[in-house]
Amino acid sequence: MRVKVRRSNRILKSLLGENAMTVLIVDDEPAYRLAARDLLIAAGHDVLLAANGEEALRKLSIIEPDIIVSDVYMPVMDGRKLHRAVREMPRFEKLPFLFVSGYSDEETLGSVRDPRYEGFLSKSSSPKDLLEWVNYLTTPPDKRGQSFPGLPSRVS
């Protein structure tokens, strides 16, 4: 089964184009999962869904996404625990990981401000911001712009 799914990822990329990515969306809110899925599919990406961190880990045993987009707060296993578990897997230690949350209070922002975390996006942000973050985090660091998505470019 594992080989079949990985092979199908390569087949999808050949059909959708080299810029097509496999995105794993992990969120306990069905409305956000589906809206993000529809947006990313419309942008030409393959999308897989999980309702919590444990479900995401089960899916990671058979798929190799290009990026994980995960809610911070979820029942069963939250996004920070998922991030830790993913980083402990050698094949995913450098997998881009974007946190999303409906909360943007100081406690939430502080919990994802750790330098080990790649990015954070408020769920109230525009759909364009999600696409920009996915593209930003899946671009090699030496080829990224000088500012994070949604912020004005820095002038040197």
C-alpha cells in the first residue's frame, strides 16, 4: 500500500504539473478543512484531510505530503504535539509545517512563536494568504523572498 500511494503522488504531479503539491490539512473544524481543500485543489494541488493529529500520523504512514497545514488547537492530538511527532520521524524532519488558528490572542501566538515552527496564519486571513504561505514554505529557503507572506517586502 505504501508504495502505491507514493507512486500515485508522482503520477498526480506528472498530471497536474511539477508545481502541484500534496498538502495534508489537519483541522477539527470540517468547514475550514473543506474550504482550505477546495482552495488548494483549485490552485492545482492534491489535498488530503485529517481531523486531528493522530489521524494525520496514520496518514503519514502511507503518504508523503509536501507540506502540512495544521490547526494549533484540536482534540485528541493538537498541532504542537503533531509537529513534535512529525519532527521525530527522520523522513519528515524538514517537512514544511504551517500552523493555522481561529485564535490570534497572545497565548496562541506565543505558543507558535518558537523558532522551530515555520509559520502561522490566522484562519480569518484571506484565502490568498494561505496559498502564499504554502508556496513560501515549499520554496527552498535560499530562493524565498525576504519577507513572510502577507507582509510588505523589506527594502535593503
